[in-house]
Amino acid sequence: MKYNTFIGVDVSKLTIDAHLHLINLSKTFSNNEKGFASLLIWVKKYGKVPELTKLIICFEHTGMYSIKLAMYLNETNIAFAMLPALQIKQSIGIRRGKNDQIDAQRIAEYAWLHRETLQATVLPAKGILRLQSLLTLRNRLVCDRGGFEATWKEQNKALDDKEYKGMFQIYKSLVKNLTIQIKKLENQIKAVIESDEKIKVNYQLLTSIKCVGPILAANMIACTHNFTRFTNWRKFACYVGTAPFEHQSGTSIKGKTRVSSLSNRQVKKLIHLVAICACAYNPELKVYYKRRVSEGKNKMSTINIIRNKLIARMFAVVNRGSAYVDLMKYAA
């Protein structure tokens, strides 16, 4: 659909700043349902938009602060685009000065300049949104537990056990409590997966692949919106940061092909850990890894190939609708 009215919105914790493109009009609203309703009334009045079907509201994806606006617009059938902040920043060139109203104006300008290719955002199902929140919290708790365990281990080597017994007991209690909470979160994640038949089926297909465990499967489902967000595995590999890109210019610059640092680092880390596990416990990939390394190939590039093989297999089993078949055990 072609849009003719573009609204840029800068989202903050308590307020949102909106800018009507071409009319050069800005206003601040509260970041709640009352403020969102006032925003639409203001747009109808000053934007001369009797119908909101050709209106699109653009704003940066700021996590918990922008999700309320996104859900409200989704429920009221207003087109909106949640855009990565880096994408907007890199597209507007050299700019000086910054405040919320200027940011809203720049977002509106970005939307208008890219009006031919701008795509409205489609929110995932509520189950996916809940799964994303639970996985985010789990990742935070796992990182906190790892930090406490590392500090406890190092201090235990350097300090006297008897003199610092009380402190070590606190470390032990913290690690134990975090482990309990992580287990509770994992049970909630499992319950969300079990409550949705489509998610449950894809989860079972993913875990049929050797070395792909429950956490990676859940993260893949959440990240890909149950495999509806990406049309093929190559696009996901680009998003997650495992796709290699050329680095050359003219005849003088011919760098090595390498992956980009712009990626979803959490999912990339999980895929990397699974790839390391596959090199040791997946018979087929273990043979492949050893053969390439024996031929003098770079170890990290080989692991990256295995990461992409795993991504391709995860997309394949979901698209095919059948569990992974290990052909190696049938080989003569």
C-alpha cells in the first residue's frame, strides 16, 4: 500500500514526540493509551486525514517503551513501522544537535524518503511476545549467575575460607536462588510453547536436529516469529551475523571475506555454542570439521560454515514439516 501521510515519533519513557511531515508540526503526548488516542485526534485535525488507511506512523524500536504504542496501533488497525535506530542514524547523514522533536522530525523525513520501500511492521502473536520477554529475562539471569560464579571462584582461590565464610555463603545462596528462578522461567517457556500448537510443532522439529536443544529452539522461534519473519535461511544468517561478506574495492583493497559485527549477538552466541557442540558430538559434522582442519582450513571459518549448516537445517525441517533425518547412519 502507498502512504501519503508520514508521522515520525520519538518514543521516551513517559512521553512521545510526534512530527507531521511536510506540515512541519510537532507535539508531545504521554506514552500511554490516552496519549495515543490524542495523537490520532491531532493527526486527523492538522494532517487533514479523514481516513487513516493511507497514514503510517514510524518510530524506533526501543523495546518496552515502544511496544505499548505498537500494540495500540495494531489493535486500532493503524499502519506503523518500527525501525532499527542504527538504520535511521546511518541514513540521515551528518547532523548536528539533538532533542526529541528533532529526532521525531528526522524519523518522519526518513519515512518519506523511503516511502516506496517502507514496509509496515506486523506484530507477532501474543505467545511469541511472551516468549521473547521470558527468554530475555532468562538470558539476564544466566549472565548474572555466571558473573557471581566467576567472582566466587576467583575469590575462593585468593581468600581464606574460614575468614570469609559468610561472604562465600552469600555467593552460594545467590547462585542457588538464581538457578531456581532460571528453572522456573524455563518451565514457563515450556508452558508457552505447549499452549500454542504451531509453536509446539516447530519446536519439536527443531529439537529433532542433533545438538539443537530447548533453549536454542525457543530462541529461534521467538527471533523468527515462528519462522514467518524471514523468507529463507540466508536472510536469517545475514541478520544473525553468520553470513560472510566480501571486503574489496578496486584493485588495491582485497580483504578477506568476513562476517559483519551488526548482528543479533544473543542468538549468534547460542548458535555458536551449538556449532562447537556439533563438532564434538554430531558424527557427520565432526567428520566434516576434522577433514577441513586437516586440509589446513581455518578453524573459525569452518565453525562458521557449521553454524550456517545448522541454520539451514533448522529452516529446512520447519519448511518441510518433518523431523531431521540423519542420513549418515544409513550410509554403507
